[in-house]
Amino acid sequence: MSEGEPDQSPPKKRVLVIEDDAGLRRLVTRDLERAGYEAAGAESCAEGLEKLASQRFDVVALDHFLGGETGLDILPAIRSLPEAPPVIYVTGTEDGRVAIAALKAGASDYVIKDVAGEFHALLRASVAHALEQVEMRRLKEAAERAVVEARDRAETLLREVNHRVGNSLQLVSAFMHLQSSTLPDGPARDMMRETEARILAIAQIHRRLYTSADVRAVDMDEYLSGLAEELESSLRTPDRPHRIAVKVEPVKMATDRAVSLGVIVTELVTNAFKYAYPSGAEGEVRVRLARDGALLALSVEDDGVGMSEAAKPVGTGLGQKIVGAMAASIQSRVERDASTRGTRIVLAFPA
């Protein structure tokens, strides 16, 4: 270090030695200072607590016998201090009950005084180990904070992505709605409206994830209710004045599975709007999602004209192909309940 430059070396670690034997206290503090520590002494519990309250220490070496008191009397008070330093319990007795009591009270280690001259070396090693443990805890906490902060940043970014994607899909859907409104009634207009409904199903997912506390899962009650509102608004016409009723049990679902389910509901509801009821007749389409043991059961039903098992797809059959593919992605298959008056489509899949 050049003359005039500030000392860049880290400050020495400080050790407080609470020991009522003045001679031993001096020997211990000097030995610690030779080892590179800054050491201070206290001869009683009261003095030790006073120094700990007014100064910063990195480690405390606490003797068991302190006049009319013991280190066990002061140990709880030390451990209750804000940012309490680790305590090494020093005892002259080999009674294991003392060491166990100290460790239970919060001491990080204990050292037994001996006459063979190993006490100082053992204490130095214990101090070094206690400081290493403190540093390891500090690094662990810093790493955990960094992970939490990184996760929070990622979730914030993901919410922003979901927000932008949802807005973009909503804009595309609005353009398609405007375009379809300029077309005369017929297959072309129906295809535009169906595509619009599919886009709405995915846009709803992204909007739900933007406002959700957990970006990994979707609340299906809110999602399907919101999807039903938008589908009804998009699909309802004077020729098809139908309404959608939704009943969903509180269920959270992973995003990819929720998307598949939303697309399935969109296709089945669209199909019911188009074919379940005669032109101009008002009808109801019911969407249900409920738990059935280890499974979830989805049903979409109406009270319309019904549909036979052997009936061929009306139109291109694209909707049925989409439903079949989405059902396979959630480990399910499409079944028709023939016991109902209208058409009831049921899917069961693992919860």
C-alpha cells in the first residue's frame, strides 16, 4: 500500500470473551489477537450484555461459570439480540449435560478447557468455524433473495408479455368481427365468426394470466365465465339468439391444459349455436366443469334437436378435428351422452 492510500483490507473480525478469570481472559484475548482477530473481554454477564448492546461483535466466547451465575443465564439474552452473533460455550467440566444444555439454548459450538494446552487451538478453530457458518448463511440468504428477485422479474415480464399478446389477439379478433359484419349471411361469415371465437379463447387465457397472482395456472371458473361472455357476444345473432350458462367448480389448471380446454369449449359451444336449435328459436347452451374423484368432467349440452351417433360432420368437420386433437392433449376423449333430450358432449380427464 502506497503512502497516503486508504487501507482497503477488510476489518478484523471481533470476538467478545466473557470470562470471570482475569488471567485466563487476558491469555485468551491475546491468543485471538495473534490469530488475527480483534478481541475484547468482559468479566460478568452484565458487562457482557452491555458491550454486546453498544458494540458489534462477530463471535462470543462464553464461559460457563461466571461468579454466582452461569453462561446459561445469559445465553438466551444474547440469542435474542438483533443480528445475534454465534456463541461458543466454554466449560471446564466434561459433564456432557452442560454442553447439551448450551447447544439447546442456542450455542453454535462448545469447547472444553483442558490442562494439555489444546484449549486455545480448539477455541480458535471453533471461532473460525462459527464465522464460516455465518458467512455460509449470509451467502445462502443472498442467493435465495437473488432467486426470488429473478423469479419476480421473470413473472413481471411474463405478465407483460401476456398482457401484450392478449391485447394483440383481442385486436385481431375485433378486426375479424368487423370484417365478418360486412359479409352476407352464409358459410364465409360463419367461418369468420368461428375463427374469431377461437382467437377469443386464447386471448382470454393471456388476459387471465396478466391479472393472476400465479402465472403458471389459470382459475377455470373466471376463465370459462369470461370466455362464455365473449362467445355469446360474438356468436349471438337474430337467427341464433342463444345464451350460455356456465357452472364451474373452483379449479386451477396449468396454462397449456387450460388453453386446450378453452378451445374445446369454444368449438362445442360454436357448434351448438349453429346447429342445436331451429333458426330464430332461442335456446340455452350449458357448460359445466366439475370434479369426479381423481378426474375433472367437462360437459357442453343443449336442449336442441339432438344428434345421432352416426351423424356425419356438418360443413368441413374442422371443429371436430380440433376438439379431438385438444382432447388427446389433455388425455381425454370426446363422448356423446345419448340419454339426454338434446346434445350432450362429455370429456373426463385427470385433474
